[in-house]
Amino acid sequence: MTAQTTLFEAYKQTKYKHTGHGPRNVNVLKTVMDEIDGERLSDMYGNGRTINPFEEKMAEFLGKEAAVFFPSGTMAQQIALRIWADEKGTKKIGYHPLSHLEIHEENGIRELHGLEPVLLTDRNHVVELEDITKLEENPACILLELPQREIGGQLPSYQTLEQISAYCREQGIKLHLDGARLLEILPFYQKTAAEVSALFDSVYLSFYKGIGGIAGAILAGDKDLISQSKVWKRRHGGDLISLYPYTLSADYYFEQRKDQMALYYEQAKTLASFYNECPDILTVPREPVSNMFHVHVNAKRDVLEPILIDIYEETDLGLTGFLGDTADGTLYFEVNVGDAYANVPQITVEKAFQLLREKLQKMYVKGV
Amino acid sequence: MTAQTTLFEAYKQTKYKHTGHGPRNVNVLKTVMDEIDGERLSDMYGNGRTINPFEEKMAEFLGKEAAVFFPSGTMAQQIALRIWADEKGTKKIGYHPLSHLEIHEENGIRELHGLEPVLLTDRNHVVELEDITKLEENPACILLELPQREIGGQLPSYQTLEQISAYCREQGIKLHLDGARLLEILPFYQKTAAEVSALFDSVYLSFYKGIGGIAGAILAGDKDLISQSKVWKRRHGGDLISLYPYTLSADYYFEQRKDQMALYYEQAKTLASFYNECPDILTVPREPVSNMFHVHVNAKRDVLEPILIDIYEETDLGLTGFLGDTADGTLYFEVNVGDAYANVPQITVEKAFQLLREKLQKMYVKGV
């Protein structure tokens, strides 16, 4: 390890990763394009054979009347919430304090739509029924993110989902699913996408996370919601003349990976158990409930980074390129299992975790 | 001609068109992808080698400090206007009554941004200096669309542009260029893109019109505007993880077509003169000032459609697939000259216009 080597640089250099589907490079699109007849006509502002049949297929997959393809989930979700707020005549929307809308969208929900988010529960827990029943005023809509990405992809019990859904229906509160990673949780719940979606009035699904497409999202719900969403999509500047680079790749990788989620989930559980065997490491959740989890390491950055870099250089396996800080002073990183893990030789995985255990053990003994 | 044949169907069947760059099919993207190294990494949320160098190149081309790529012009322009309105502390924005924002964006400017458009001039004229000087209250920003697409691509004189620019600067009114078709007007004005842009505080340019890319737009201006625009781009849901299908194709076709605009302009003037030799036809403008013009035909739909369909079937040249109604009871369609025209055999063009002249003459004599 040279003094100049940063964790990110060392990570990039490794041949193997245990996260993701491989590099996000132009080949991801070329692979799709190679399968498509060049004479096939572009969609035109949301219409045409490269977009509408895929929307219909996703509506059916999600068990909803209709669906519309968006360039991004940010756009899809703000729009769904705005429509529900307008319908209910209140600007209040309930969601988790670490919701994508709250921390990754520069406040679009407030600045563009004038909505008033109500933060349910605290940062480290998933939303439970009582977080909703105890609200003094009913919001127009509750958004549930399944799994809750920023806390390692945790999930409420399925019974809780059913109770929340029943309560919201009884109270006239719309229930929206941030299902960016919906497919990834189906093996844990042992449900179909349509079964989970049936608990919700509107559902968003992303195509570049577990599915590994280029970009894009689906919003599904009843016909009236989707019809209004198309008007808002145009207002947002999302009704592009051509979305086919995204729709075609979404469809391609959806077909390729929709049935792989159970495998990723099993592999995530195995990987998490390897991490949990190391001193001063705990995964969140302890046992993953999807293809993802967070690794929390009780170590100092200037100690942990050289350890990881050594492991990357010795094994050619990259574990993470980034270490975040948690509120309680530990370091963390995210693991998302995809196609890449299957390409890592078993002996490489074993070697990397053996080194990680040993090096953390030494650190522990030295008390650094 | 069969009774069932519609104008649009007959148009689609023709081998040649005198408008556009050819079919908007998947080959438009494949052609670009074939030139790109598959190992090249995707942009990531607005950063990376597939987006930033192109933004810098376009900033330089437009003579501005900075530029940011957007998935759509709808998004880019609303955002520029919002930033100028916030800076000036007034919600008023002045533009033409047939501006894209007014008629094609489902009122996003009002519904998303709460701005208050002031419609300058009447529908059939371009914005002149006095349309601005006579305003009782200064708006935050004036948007000029050059050329004014919905009235055939008309332009004010360059002197008028200079006067408007000087007046706006003096009055502290921001001036924004809807330059969706900026390249297309440079041969008429005999100016560079940077020279025209220098009259404006912010400039938008589209990549799928004269340039013929897949989709996407550039917004250019000073560093502060562009920095704020990136925040709003995220709020709008336009800060996609990957925009490279659009940025790479924008760059490719920009290079391919930026120097073709003078040719398209000359061809448009020739084509317009052919139309103007026909009875009951007038082009708007009479002599084009870009690659585009509108054809106004003083005829009834049920008379003109069969005439056009006959010509398409006899010559294999499609003139238009669509006839619109003007306010004064004539029919009209748009002509945009691009690469396709050069592929039409000269004899086919001559034959088509000979037929059009003869058939309209007969109609005229019969008094239908």
C-alpha cells in the first residue's frame, strides 16, 4: 500500500467485487441494443411500442390497473404524493426521516410541490403501525419504503404492513409504496409483487437498483392516478420525446434478473454471516431480509482503511470504496448483492474474510 | 387511393420525405453506440467523463461560463425562469403567447413553480422591442424563442435582438433564449452561437431538433445560475444516475450536423419557393429564415387530403402526415429540412410539385 492510495482507488483496482452487477459502463446499454431491431421506432412522448407494452406488463406484474414509465423515481414519487395530496385536500405526507424524498431530493417535495412532510418514527427504526395511529392529524398519504435502504434495508413484518394498510384504508389515508427495491424483498416476505402492491394505492419500482438497468422507474396505480401522473410528468419535463434507451434496458434486465432475487438474498445472508464473524463488526440487519445490508465497524477510519486496502491488494476482492460515519461513532458501508458476487472465486471470498478477521483481531488486541 | 387511406398512413408509406433526418428509430442510438468503447463508464448523477466534458464544450460553444445537461428543455427552461424569478423577487415572466411553456407543458411553469407568465404581443407576430418597453411592470425575465416555431419559425431582426438585450440590461430584466433551434438560425443572422448567446443571460439548446439526437438539452449561463440549476435538476427528478444515452448521442449528432445548418437553410428556401408557386399556397415566413417554415393552404380538408395522398402514391415523396387548422380557416403543416431531403431524387421533387400545382389549379378552377 502506498501512502497515496485511497480506499476508493484501491477498490476500483480490484478485479472482483461482492456488490452489484459489475461496472456501470456503456456495455450495459450496448448489450441491450444488440438485441433490438434497429428499424424499431422510437416512442414519441410516452406513446409507442417501445414504451406502452412495457408499462402494461409492469401494471400487470404489480397487479394495478395502469402504469407509467418515468425517467426517475424522484419524479414518479413526488408526483404520486402531489396527486394524493390534491385529492385529499391536505398538504401533509407521512414518511420515514431517512426517506429518499427527505435526504436525496434537495427538498423537491416542498420547493416544487409545496407539500408538508411529517417524519414518522426515529432514524433507526422502520415505520410501525403506531407511528401512524398516533398522528394527531391524518396526512393525505403515507409513504413506506420497503426495504428501508438507509438503515441497511430493514423491513417491518408482513403483518404490520397488512395492519397499516387496513388502518389507512379505514381512515381514508392513501398508502404509497416506495418499492425502489420491491423485487429484492419478495423472497423474504414470500409474496408476489402484486400481493405486496395490493396493500398500497400506488407503487413505484426502480429499474437500476436490483434490476440493474440504465435508469428509469414505473409508477403503478388506478387509471385515474396514472392519467393524472402523465400530465404531471409533462409538467416536470419528464415526458421526453424518446425514453427507449431506458424502457428497452429496463425490460431487458427485468427479465434477466427478476427471478434472481432469491439467490441474491441467500448470498446476502451468507455474506452477512461472514462479516458478523469478525471482531467489532455487526451487520444491520443482523440477518438480511433482502439482497442488501449495512456493515458497521467499530474502528477508526485511519485504522480500518489501511486494513481494507491491504485486503484488496492481497486478494483482488473489493469490499467497499466508501466508509460512512454513523451517528454513534462507528463506520459503515453498504453491501448490495447482485450478479458480481457469483463471479468471485470461493477461495477469494474465504481468504478476504480470513484476513479481515485476523487484522481486526490484531487491532482489537492492540486496542487501537 | 382507397377510401380507408388516411393522410398519415399514406405519408408513412412513402419512401422519401422532404422533412427531418429520417426515421426516429433505434438505429439512431445504435449508430452512436457502435462508436463508443463499451468499457467507458456511465456518468453518475451528473458527474463523469460521459457528461462533464460535453457540458464544458457546449458552454464554450455558447460563450458562457458553464452549462448543464438536462433530459429535456421543458425542465431546463422552467428552472432557468424560476431561478431568475427568485433572484428578482417577482413571479412575472414575459414570453410569446405560443411559447413552448404556454402551450406544450401543461402549465408546469404555474403549477410547479408558481410563476405568472405575461403574454407579450399577439399570436401571429414575433416579440418586438415595444412589446417589452410598454409593459407596466418589469418582469423578472423575458424569454425569446428564436425562431418562433409555432408561427413557422419567424425571427425578429438582429438589430431588434440587440435593442431588446440592451433595454433588458438597462432595466435589470433577465433575458433568456429559448434556443431549441439556435443552430438553425445562425446562417440567417450570420452570427456564431456565442455571438447570439452574448445578448442573453441564459440559453437553452435542444439536441433532438435540428441536431437530431435522441433527447436532451443544454442550459448555459454564469456559474451561479448553473450551480443553482443542478439543485433544481435534482428536485425535478432530472438528475438521473445515467444520462449517457442522451449525452453521447447529443455530442455525436452535434458534431455531425452543426455545420449542415447553412445547407438546410438554403434547401428550405428552395422548397418554400416551390410551395409558393402553387395556387392557394403561401409559406410562413414567405422566405424562410432557418431550416423550417409553415405551409398554409387555402383549401378544404376533404379536398386537400386526397390530393396529397395521390401525390404520395404517385411519387413516393411524403410532404406531410398532418394538416392543422389555422385561426383564419386555412390548413397548414410544418416543414423542417434535415438530412432526409438530400436523399430525395431531384426528379421526384419536381414531379411532386408539378402534381401539386396542377391539382390545386384544377381545384381552383372548379372553385371547390
